[in-house]
Amino acid sequence: MQLSTAPYEERLTAPRSWWVVSFLIGVSFALILLPFGTLPLLGGLVGGTAAAAVVASSYGSVRIRVVGGSLIAGEAKVPVTALGEAEILEPEEARAWRTYKADTRAFLLLRAYIPRALKVEVTDPEDPTPYLYLSTREPERLAEAIKAAREAAAQGL
């Protein structure tokens, strides 16, 4: 059996600067524990860095996939048949849709460190969500994958 469309997958990872900040948080913990000796200092460095890295990693790493007739973005799973047109948002337009143009009912997968985004209309009349806003580094590829998956679903593949 051959798949009708190539699956799309993207992992939005935290930027490098977040890892530097995680290390600096560890250094801060080490300095706080400096008066208690060398061992607490090392524990603060390792523990503080590890805790900050876990937080950065958990927030900063989310996946967007188009597979099996569904768009999976973070915790949201939407069948491609319920999606309409996709609009590629350049940095200024993406910022506008994150702020004053945003609809409170929309599903927003925001990552401020990613300047571009894709806005996908939700056409399901049962769903109160008007659109999905997805921060992505490759909005053209994601839009193409959604379109191909929607066409394949329409043909019954």
C-alpha cells in the first residue's frame, strides 16, 4: 500500500539563547549557595541548570504534523476535511494576528521566537474555532501538506 501524501512533521525547538539562559540560571543558584560550601555550590549549578533546561525544553519543543488525514499541532488534532484555506503570515502580519487581530476563540500555537506563521481557516460548522494560528518555520511546506492531505481525503485515498 502506498501513502497518498507524504507526511509532514516539524518540531519547534527552543532557540539557543534559552539554553544559555538556563546555564545562567544554574550559575545564579550556584552563587546563592556559595556561602554553604563547594558541594552545595556544585549542586546549585547542576540542579538549577537542569531545572531551567527542563522548563525550556518542555515549553520550547512542540510538534506540528500532518499525518493520517489529520493536522496535529501540539495537543490539538483536527481532521484535514474540517480545514479550509491556509494563509502564510510574514513576520509583521503574524505579529498582528498574535495581538490586535486575534480572535479569542481561535486555537493559537504561539512561539514568539518564530517570526512566521500559518493561519488555517476551520470550516467545520460544529466547531466554534474560526481558525488555527500555527507558528512555523516552514509555512509554505505546512500549507502544501495540508492542501495535499485535504485533496487526498476528498478523493477517498
